[in-house]
Amino acid sequence: MQDSTSVRGMQDPSVMPEKITALLDSEGATDIDISGYAPMTGGYSRLMARFEAKFTIDGEQEEGTFVLRGDPPEGQAIIETDRSQEYAVLKSVAPHLNTPPARFLDSKGIHIGTPALILEFTEAESTLPWIEKNGISDLPLKLAELAGAMHTIPVDQLPSSLARPTSGDPLTDQIQMWKKTAIDHVEHLPIFRYVAAWLDKNRPPPVPVSLVHHDFSTANMLVDGEGDLVVIDFELATIGDPREDLGYFKAYAQAAPPDLIDENPDDFLSRYREITGFSEEQVNPLVMTYFLVLGVIGVVSQIANVGSAMAKGETSSTNIAFNLDNLLFGQAAWMAATDALEAALDGEVN
């Protein structure tokens, strides 16, 4: 069980170098020197810090900048995820994607005081500030290539701990999650049941399951010195329908533009289909509008669940109250998307 005092120690530069040293020592590292420890801002769901490290491991000397990523105190997490699974996912995707490599894991928080992992630091800039300074450039095409690379990682190379569709069909699972979120919430949520029924009625043709990031957005992408996209934060990853990531990206971009997919949708979709082998019937603008609604439920259900916990007095994080605003924004976006798709589908029929 977490010791809240130990967890808050992640913000204390006077104690953390010793804790990190203990973790690296347990992994067989020697000649360890930790310096420059400083908490990082901007972490949505985890405590984050940056530090410099020198050590020897497996006979090799290493020196560089690293990131510590750990769980917040109990009752303050906006979403509940597993550091061990995140570490396993990062290890499995590293050969295929431009993402910071995971190096060390304290799965039970024995050394750090909370479950935590250590990643290599990547010299890169957040995507939206980079776009403000450099423009869109060729990021839409690079986004298609990043999504395509992620969605073509062989499923048998991914951790067995990743959730798979329990029904055998990812769309059925996601639609059921919409229904369950409505039932479990402390308030009456008729829009969730409406959305579930609408999604069930308008299912697109299926595609093979793959890794799904589930928080695929500019918030979880950086741009490195080569102008390439770096994808981070795989804590919500599962096995499911890859088009959920495209829909989620578009949904997030409504609140935090620009929408890189909409910059040139034909070129984006053409490149993505080329990499994945999907047909135009399986991936097109109408299908992406469908997934704009369906693909957000993983995050939406987490926010709704912690909102219910706050209403019941089971958690006290003020960040939870702030993030509940996303549900209000989302409801307007879902209705607009379903209305637009209904009109487009009617036009096809007519």
C-alpha cells in the first residue's frame, strides 16, 4: 500500500537521488551518480520528474537525462492505470515507434515509494508550441505514418496483460462501455445511452484488432530535432479497433486545434490505408466521424468514474472537478458528430 508521505517525496529533490540510486542498484547498476533532480509540470495523471544520471550497467558506462514517472497519492489520481503494464508496453513498442525507451521499473514502489518507471529523456518540444513557431509543415503525413506504424505492430509481440475485447468484437466492447458508464454514474446520463444506441446502429465494416493508444493526441506527442513526431504516454493502451485512435485524435483536436488530419484528409487517409492495408470502405471521413464518438469512451469513462467517486466523497483531488468540464464539452461534440454523420448517411442513401 502507498505511503502518501513517500509519494509526495517525489517532489522533494533532497530525498529522491538516494531513492533512484537504490532502484538502479537493485537492477545491477554500479558507480551511480544522480544529480539535477527536479519535478516536471504538465503531467496529466502521473507525478513526473527529470534528473541526470551516470552509472555502469552490464559492463557499459551510461550518462544522460532521464524521466521518473510515478503514481500520485491514493485518492488523487484522475485515472487509475498500471505502471508495470505501461513499462511492458513501452518495451514492446520501442522497436517500432519513435518513443522514449523505458529503462527501469519499481513495480511496487519499494524504492521510490510509489509504483514508478524510469524513461530516457527525449530532446523534443510539445507539438502545439512547435506548430505555433514552425507551422503545420509535413506533420499530417508524419501523423499518418506514426498511426500506421503503431497499428501494424504484430499483436503477438504486445504484452499479454493488455486488455483484449471480451466479447470478441472491439466495437461491441466499446458500445457496452458507453452503456455501463451511464449505469455506474451517480447521475442520470441519458446522452450516454443515446450515443450507445446510435453507435450500435451505424457500425462500419470491421478491421483486424491492433494496439490502441487510447489517448492519441497532440498532448501526447512531441516534435524532435528532426521534425519527427514522438509518441508518449501509453498508460491507457489496449488491444482493440485501431480506428479508435484516429477518432480520438479528431475529438481532442476540437478542443485543442489544429486537427492535423483535417489539414489534408485525403492525403492522410491514403497514406494510412497504404501502411495498414485497410480499404477505403474501412477507413474514410465518415468512418472517422463515427470513431470520433466511439473512440473517446475509454477516457470519458475514467473521468465519469472519478467524478462519481468525488461526489461520494471517496476522493479529494481538485483536478478531477476541473476535468469534469471535458464531459460537458464532449456532449456537444458527440451530438454535432452524430448529426453530421446522420445527414451524410442520409445523403448516401438518397
